[in-house]
Amino acid sequence: MHLPARPGQAPAIPTPGLPDPIDGLDMAIGLRRMEGDPELYIALLRDFAMTERAAADVIAEALATDDWPTATRRAHTVKGLSGTFGAFRLQPIAQDLEMALREAQPRAEVEALLARFRSELQALMSALDAGLPPEVTADVPVAGPVDRDQVTAVCAELLPLLVDCDMAAIRVLEAHAGLLGTAFGSDFPPIEHALRSFDFEIAEAALIAACHKHGLPTPAA
């Protein structure tokens, strides 16, 4: 399937390793930002669809209680992720909404931007649902004894990558998700979520805290 070009947009063309063009995404940009790794790009798009699908509702609920900081943070998250993935229509709308929230602009202007944001977010989610290939479910590791030396080695490999904001950190985490999930339990999802949101600083702090809590040596940067 080839989508027609929209005004101001180059014609969508297939990209090796990726599904057919998805409306609203510049996959070439997104793939470059994933250092040419199509599997990582697709995996993170799936995460984005799962975690940010209700972002407009979250922002609306925050505004209903005058919690502008929460609304601003969520708009900021979507802006950053949509820019990283090449969501060329959603990103500028999310940026405008974040700015309006940060500056506490009149409620009517914020509500109008939120309506545009909601519409474009829903359109992108629908396109992702239709265009992303089916996910292959990985085997869930069975809980059991953990090789602490192996966990320590993985953390020692992961931390410097987090400090350097290196995309390779995501590959390391994915390769050892079962091990880290078993070792850290409920302390692993915050690390994973922060890293998949490209918040390397929070992921770094969460990894160090998890190592400390579970009696593992603090990895050196």
C-alpha cells in the first residue's frame, strides 16, 4: 500500500525492514534516530501506542483539577516521542499544546489546542493499529534463582550507555529484560519505561536505585 503525498510532504516510499508507510509518520527520520534498527523502531512505536493512547484524556483530567504541571509534562512527553519517531503532524501540535500549558494561556486557547491534539493523536493511533505488523510474543521467563554476577555485569554494561544517552542502552535492556525483570521485580518497569521514553537520566537513577535496593554493586559510569 502506498499512501498519497500530503501537501508539504514527500511521497511515502517503502523502507527496507519496515511495514508499508504509515500515515503521519516519516519512517526515514524515525529509523535514523533508531540508528537504522527497524526492529527497535517498530518495538518502540508499539510502546508509544500502548503508553500514550490516552494522553489527551490524561491532560484533560489534569486540567479539570487545575493540575497544569501534570498536563504540561504529558504534552512534553508526547512532543518528544512524536518528534523522535517522525510523527510530523502530531509533533508540532503537541509542541504548541505544551507551550500553551507551560505559559498558562487562556483556557479557551488551551482547550482548542487540546482538541487538535486529541484528533491527531487518535488518527496516528489508528494508523499504527492498522499498519504495524503483528507482535511476536516472547516467552515469559520463569521466576527462579538469579545469577547475581550476570546481573551485575549487565548493569555495568548498561549504566555507561545511559550516562552517554546512547541508543544501544535500549538494545542491552531488551536483550536482558527477562534477567533484569526477575532480579529487580517491580523495580524493573520504571527503568524500562524511562528508557523507552528516552529519559536516560531517570533510567540511570532508577537503575542505580534498583541495584542498591537489591544488594548489587553500584555500577560505575
